[in-house]
Amino acid sequence: MTVETADKDERLKESSFVSQLLKRPELGAIAGVVAVTVFFLFTANPVMFSLSGVLNFLTPAAQLGILALGAALLMVGGEFDLSVGSMVAFTGLVFGVALTVFQLPLLLAIAMTFAVAGLFGLVNAEIVLRTGLPSFIVTLAFLFILRGLSLVGLKWATNGSTQLRGIRESVENDWLAPVFSGRAFTGLFEWMAGNGWIEAFSNGKPKVDGIPVEILWFVGLTLILTWVLLRTPAGNWIFAAGGDANSAKNSGVPVRRVKMALFVLTACCAALVAILTVLDAGSTDARRGFQKEFEAIIAAVIGGCLLTGGYGSAIGAFFGSIIFGMVLIGLTYTQIDQDWYQVFLGGMLLIAVLFNNIIRKRVTGER
Amino acid sequence: MSDAIVRMENIEKHFGNIVALSGVSFDVRPGECHCLLGDNGAGKSTFIKTMSGVHKPTKGRMIVSGKEVVFDSPREAMDAGIATVYQDLAMIPLMSVTRNFWMGREPTKGWGPFKQLDMKKAEQVTMSEMKRMGINLREADQAVGTLSGGERQTVAISRAVYFGAKVLILDEPTSALGVRQTASVLATIDRVRKDGIAVVFITHNVRHAMAVGDRFTVLNRGKTYGTSTADKITASELQDLMAGGQEMVELEGSLGGTV
Ligand SMILES: Nc1ncnc2c1ncn2[C@@H]1O[C@H](COP(=O)(O)OP(=O)(O)OP(=O)(O)O)[C@@H](O)[C@H]1O
Ligand SMILES: [Mg+2]
């Protein structure tokens, strides 16, 4: 008897491998990465797919991707945050002020930046959860409020300038700086160059001397959030809260806490991007993160997130962001005018939404 | 018959100036199916929501296993063994049967920050529980959206039973179903009752109620007309009570007894 059922289960698994694959939300994004790769293999200078070329497009992909991961989880949880772009500017300012005006050590500056981000995430969440207003509109308000505050704060901190400088100098020699800036695995890359495995200059130094840390943050976050979403109770609660908040609540899922945590996570992702990019640039200004909220949401949608919530993945957002990076940087390796970037993205978004819609209906047998 | 496991006394519920319930008394015993009947808007859903901790009664007492209780959340009611299958089933169509089955009570393994879902156990239990209730799933990660209405009801019921429900409240489980699916849900109710679980079955279909009910309580505009046992009342008497007596008699006359 038990043997029989086991046999049957095995056969079922095998026969439905394709449908198993079709069921994954990230399928569209992976197909998109393949399509974009093929496109650039034919049109772009092959340098694009050399080690340095790949790191070149992965860097902006990572900067966007960290935001997109937060946006994706929040979307699966049934909410939006349109304020993440402005949040990058605002937390970038907080970070810069903490370092240059307050002269705090990097650790404290980072803690303060995350604290401020988390606080605004909580404010967003409180308003949305208490009033039942769409998060779309509440966070749209914060899109303007935070952008405005960034401008006001910047002028206050710099006595009227539009840029806050001197950040790199203030973290020089800080033990924590290598975690948030520069490149990692430099030793490994030198060793690989020494063995002739990667391209090197004539003096033996590698042409690419390491992996930008934001890429590691991006990959690490993707892995952690994918695990959380698929393999922990919290992940199940996120799907449930976004799928149907009421049903979830009636089943004992702490929907309020889940959504609060997601808003805080999204804001903290913005803070992380702010810290990484501000350290990278050595300065910050009020335009930082401009319109990134839309790009993050688009990447999440390309990654298979449904606008209605309850469905999506972190891996999908990962690949969605890589598509962004590839298109943005890839066009510079082609004869194609950069101005086509936005056309391309709009088109991708449209295709993704149409595709997601069909897949969802197929998978869930929506009647 | 044994003592009541849940007893509700003079329950009132007001929503602002709307009086949804004005003094309803009701009890249910282990191993019986107590039907709660009433027309649309009679207050059935509101009543069972106070029983399951979704609403707090404005007035009245609630006694579970002989002790007076006040539930602050559905969770507390669940912990006391009162499980509800709502009209909307509290299931999420986009999620798999397994994930729905365990929603809010996920099994975990590992420790500390590495605590994670025990998917293997979750899938095994779900598959075998579904089989026990007569549903053969194609795969454990089949989305609930692909199940039929009757199958969804059964998933919801078996979930409640698996998690140790002593009182099972079913809010119109048969209202959207065809003949065969209704029969299978009624059979599930019968099976659950025979396991010694107290079932509260809400419906506005007298025939469905008569098929499995041991006792009947009719709600009308937030009030009860008292409770009757199966051998003391006929289907047409129940029908009359539901429509508020007099009017129904007139209606029935004009329709030639077809209702
Ligand atoms: N949250 C609420 N706020 C205000 N009024 C409510 C609320 N819930 C229910 N009511 C009102 O209470 C009354 C009883 O509603 P209830 O949903 O309990 O009826 P029902 O017997 O379940 O009807 P149906 O057969 O249609 O499910 C209705 O008049 C309804 O409008
Ligand atoms: Mg109802």
C-alpha cells in the first residue's frame, strides 16, 4: 500500500515537471534575461560579456536590485511603496550628515540611517494599516515629502549648497568601510590574474581587481529573502497577507505585523542603497534615487510579482533588475542610441504584465 | 445527550447604531450538528463571528466547557478549540493546498535563526488528510484556485479538524454548490460529527439542514425563535419561521406551495 502510493507520487512529479516550471513566478524574468542576453550577443561589442563588462552592468543592477527585492516582498505582501526613491535621497542625506556634520563613526552613522529609514517605514505602515487607505496613495505623499525634506535638509547641512561632500574623507581608515564600499575578493582576483585565469595588465595586476561590494549585498539579500519567502513561516504569512488579508487574519496570521515588517524592510533596503551609493560617490545630493521607485516596481513585476499581491518572488526581482542593468549598460556597447532605454523598459514592463496575467490564469485555474 | 461545549447567552451585537443581534441564546454539544437557519441579513454570520472571536459581543455571556470566556482574537477562539470555516473559506486561491492547509500554524524544523518550514511533513500530512476526506490531489503544491467549490470546503473542514477543533462552525458551506458537491460536504459534516465534534451548520436551505441536523435554531432580524430538535419540527415549519411566519404563509399561498 505505502509502496504503491509512493510510486504514484513519483510518477506524478515526473510527468508534471514542465508544469512545475511554469508555476514558478520568476520564469518570465529568466526568459527575459535569456532574450536580452541573446539580443546583446548579436548587437553589442563582445566586451560587454567579458568579466569587466559583466561587473559593469551588474553594479547598477545591484543598486536597483536591492530596492527591487524590498519592493517585491512588499508587493507579494499586498502593498506598494512609492517613496523608496525619495527614501534613498533622504537616508543618503541622513547618512552624509551623520558622517560630516555630526562626525559620527561609520557604524553609528549606519545605525542612525537604518533607524531613520525604519521609522519612516513604520509611519507609512501605520497610516496605511490604520486608515485602510491604499498604500499607493499614502506612499505617493511620502514620495514628495521625503524628496522635499532632502532638499531642505541638504541646504541646511551645507549652508545652501546642493551637494554634501567630504564623505569619503570622513570614513577613511574606518574598519567597517570595506563592508559597504569598494571591491571585495581583491586577493583572489590578484591570485587568479597571477595564474593567467583572468585578464591582467602587463605588470601582473588584474584588470578587474575585485567584485563591487554592492553586488555581494545584492546576491546575499536575494538568497536570504528567497529563503524567507519560500522556506519560513514568515514567508507563508507574506503570501497569505497579500493573497487575502482577511482570510489570513481569520486563519491566525499576524497580518499587521507582517505588513509593518515589510514596510520597514523596504525602507531599510532604500537606506542600504543610499549607504552603498553615497560611499561610492563620496557625496550626496537631493536627486539621488530619482524615480527609482518606479524602476524597482517594474523590476519586481518583470520578476513575476502580481500588482494585486499574493504572488511573486525575490529571485524574479533579482533577474528583473539584471535585465535593467543589462539594457542600461548594454546599449552603450551597441550602435543604438541611449534614448531607446526607456522605450525598451516600457516595452518589457508591458510584455511582463501580459505574460504574468496569462501564467497566473493557467497556474491557478482561475475561472 | 452530553452537556453543551459552547453556550451563548443573550448575545447582543451593535455596529454603531445598527443592531445586528438583539439577545441570541444558543448552545452546541459534542457529536451533534446544530443548524442555525435564517434569511439573508438575519445575523447568522455576525453571530458566529462573535462565537469565533472576530467580533466582541456588545452584551451577553459566552461559556466554553463550563467556563465563561471573552475572546480577544480569532486565535484565542481557535486555541479553545473553536474553528470556523467562513463563507469565504479563509483560503487563498493563489497559494497551494499545502500552504493554505498550514496557514498560520506552519510546521517548522531547525532552531534559532535557521528555523524553517518543514515542507516535507507539511506536504505529507496534507496529502494524507485530503485522501482521508476523499480528495485526491494531483500534487501537494496544487493551487487552491484550481479546486472545485466542494473540494475547497472539504480542505477547509479537514484543516480545522486536523488542528484539533472541538467545535466546528460552518458558514453556509453548501450555498454555492451543486447537488453532488453538496452531498459530499454533507457527508463530510456527518463524518466529523461522528468523530465527536460539535458542528454548527449555518444555512438558509432547509433541506440541507434537515439532512444532517440534530437541532435547529432560527434567526430572524437578530432574534431567535427558540431551538427545536429534529423529531419535533418539519421542514415547512422551519421554512415558515425563517421567513418570519405570517408573511411566508401568504407568500406560499400565492405561489401555490412551490417555495
Ligand atoms: N461589520 C459590520 N458593520 C455594520 N453592519 C454589519 C456588519 N456586519 C454585519 N452587519 C449587519 O448586520 C446584519 C446581519 O448581517 P450578517 O452578515 O450576520 O447576516 P447573515 O445572516 O449572515 O446573512 P447572509 O445569509 O446573507 O450571509 C446585516 O444587516 C448587516 O448589514
Ligand atoms: Mg452570512
